[in-house]
Amino acid sequence: MKKIALFLLGILAFYNSSFAQTTTPSSRLSLSQEMKEPANSTINDYLGEDEDHFYVLRKKIKSAGTSMFAGGVWTNEGWILESYTNELTLKMRQEIIPSVNGKPAILDNVRYLDGKLFAYILYVNREGNQTELYFQPIDKKTLTLSGTPKKIISIPYETRSRQGDFRYEISRNKMTLAIIASVHDDKDAQEQFKVTVFNGTMTKLWQKEITLPYESVLFEKEKLFLDNNGNIYLSGRVYKEKAKERKNGMANYSYVILAYRDLGETQKEYPISLKGEFITDLGFNMTDDDKLAAAGFYSTQGTYSIKGICFTLINAASGAVIKQGSQSFDASFLEIFSKQQLDKQDQELYRYSLDEIIIRSDGGALLLAEQFYVREELTTTRYPDGRTSTTTTYYYYYNDVMAINVNPDMTIEWATKIPKRQVTSNDGGYYSSYASAVSGDKIYLLFNDHPDNLTVTDPSRLAKYSGVKNSVATLVTISSDGKWKKSLLFSNKIQGEILRPKICEQVSVNHFFLYGEKGKNYIVGRAEL
């Protein structure tokens, strides 16, 4: 009887320990009280912070059929600016409704530059047939527009569907801003841009019209980067013929990085290749001493498998290659990517997207990549009267994360895989993917997962996360030796709101900004690193 009692006590202790593991929030965590969102809106971006407040931008989606025509520009979106105290309480909320010369205009974006908030405003000048972009300061105390709009760039206006696109790229130190205006061209022509770079007071540093050296149909833009000195870099795939990854089983493209330096006066082109191999994905970053570090995955020509990583370090000013090399993964690492571990429908094993290249102080690099792809499924229904209808279901896969630590001599110090299985349908992966941070000698990953996976390290035993109903917000800590552990941040079910990893981000050396929502309710928070 005593043995039975001890056994039952042991079971109870194990149950209580397991339950606490999936329900007790982390001591690292600070969350706000539950708040109500404005109708049809969601937080879109963390802008920045000062000593007393932090600022976020909220996108407001108008209902179908309510697109507005303001200043000659069609839109079905609005923007709301919010400020919060360091205690995570809402300080102020203000919808930004701009005008130009007394006429309604459209807010295109808000950026936090050198500690100041600026609004970027679109207006179509019908008389001049131009789409014009203005900027206007925002008072941080009232979250209202201050002063008058100042025109900074204009591009030809063609039609409602071709009214012009503007992209905003901010430097790592948040002291420099580039605005890239896309001038629509025929797909067979070379794409043209008007680029303007500003300092932290929105004083123009340089402006230049740029024509890419490739036909639009043969060049696929990938990553845009603005360094702290106002130089712009653009990576992309150059296709040999049609924009198709492979032809007769062989690679049909190569990678190149374009640079516009020295106030736009110097154009550089850095081809990235690996002799005899096929680069499947490429990322890059800039070092503080003006070197371009590019890294990617490669495979053998004619195959889809990942064989290893390649790394190139380039003197950005001269274009000279400082060092270049590759390193194959060892057999034990590749074993955990066996297709036998995957579902029958989960056969896109090697579609990894290289998300982050973090330059080490010793010249090495850390790479983070996630398996991501979309699968389309058509279902045809036949009715008794002979009619048919077809529906399309889109499945969004956000699976394992790879972390790879590369030494300065381009050997792999360690490589590890953090297993996760996130599969959802027709939602764009709204609550999927991950956020990352680096603090000290540790890497942190944040994502939603099945609660049973908190103690699972074997990929073959992984429970598939297929929705938010019973999910938990999970924090993974990767140590300097590549070993990792999972811990519970909070239970989405108990909290009531679901973590949005795509909105979460590292906002200082020692903390994450957190955002979660469900229905009309939301929370903000921080996780200490």
C-alpha cells in the first residue's frame, strides 16, 4: 500500500511539474493589461523609444467597398500612432489624417529617425501628373502633425493601379533614411528608381535616378540595405533566360549585390558565386569597417539538397575579395534533415530562407535560417446539375530554424537545428514564424509552439503546431557552444491573446518588444534577455 501511495505521489509530482512547465509565465516577462484595439486594426511596427515612452504604428484596414480617394490617391488603409509608458500602459492614441495645401492626402508611412517622428504623405498632383511625397514632423507629446508638409520627391503618375510605390529603409543606427521611389516600367525594360537619402533631421544627403543594369523580367530583387554612411546595397538573382530557378535540372540564375556609394556617385557590382556549386539562398550584411559579408547555402549542381554554406568577405570600397570559401555540413548534422522524418505532403525540405547574418567581432558570422514555403491545393466540387466550382487553399509552412556559427577562417564552429512545425491555412502565417535577438554570447528565438514540445528535442517526436487554440509562446536560448534549451514565456490559452512573432523584435541590447492579439483584444510587453 505504501509503495502504491509513493507511486501515486510520484505521478502527481510529475503531473504538477509538467503542468507548471506549460502554464507558469517566465520571470523574464512583463505584460500589459488586456486592452481593446480600435476596430479593424492591428499593430504593424515598433517605431522606437525615448526615456519615457515607446511608439508603435497601427494599421487600420477599412472594410470592403470603403476605399477612399484623397489627394488623387486610392487607399483602403489608415494609420494610427500610439505611445506607451515604460510601465506598458497606453499613453496616447491618434489617427494621422494629413493634408497638402488644404486638400486631403494619404499617410504612406511613419518612421522614427534620430529620436524624432516623421510622417510621409502621398499626394497626386493632377495638373502636373505627378505622385508627390511629402514629409512632416510629428509632435511626440500630442502625436499630431507639426508644421507644414515639405515635398521631397515626385514621380510620374500613370493610372490608379500604377500611382507609384515608395520604400523606406532606415540604417542600423537609426540616423539615416533612404526613400526609394519605384518608377513603373514595362517588364522587359530595365527598372528605374529615384533614390533620396536623408540624415536624422530629414536634410537631403543625396538624390539620384538609378537604372538597374538588368531587364526587370530577368532580375529578382531580394534584400535592400542602407548602411550608416548613407550607402545603398541591393541583392538579387540574375536569370540567364526566363525567370525560372532551373532549366533542365540545372541552376538558371546567379547572385549579385549592387551598391550605390559616395553620395550615389559610385556604382559597384559584386557577383557572388561558388565554382562548381549552386547557391540556393544568399544573405548579406555590412561590417562597421566597411566590409560586405555575404553568406548562403549551396548545393551540387542539378540537386535540391543543402550541402553546406559559402561565405565571402569583400572590401566594399574597392570591390576586392578579402576571403572566400565554403564548408560542407558534416554527416551527423545532415541526418536530422532526412526526408523520412517529414509528412508525405511536407517534401520541400530544403527551402530555407536565410533571415539573418550577424557579424562576429572576430570576423566570423552567425547565420539564422527558417524553412518556409507555401503549398497551394485546388479542390473541385461537382454539383448534380453539372456545375463545378473550384476553391484554392493555401498552406503556410514555417518550420525548423537553423543556427550556424562560422569561424573567421570560414570553418563551421557549430551548426544546430531548432525543430518546429507550424502549418496553417489561408492566414498568411499570421501567428507563425519567429523573432530573434542576440545579447551577450547568447541567441534567443521566440515563437508559438505546441505545449508538448517544451521538453522535446528529438525532431521525430515533435507535435505539429497547427493553430493557436492551445499554443504557448516559447523562448529558445542558444548558448555560445550551440547547445539550446526551450522555456515557456507564457501560455497563449491562459493569457487570452496570441503572440505575433512577426511584430516582436529586439529593441535594445537586453529586451524584446512583445505583441499579442486575439479578436478585439491585445497586449504589449517586454521580455528581458
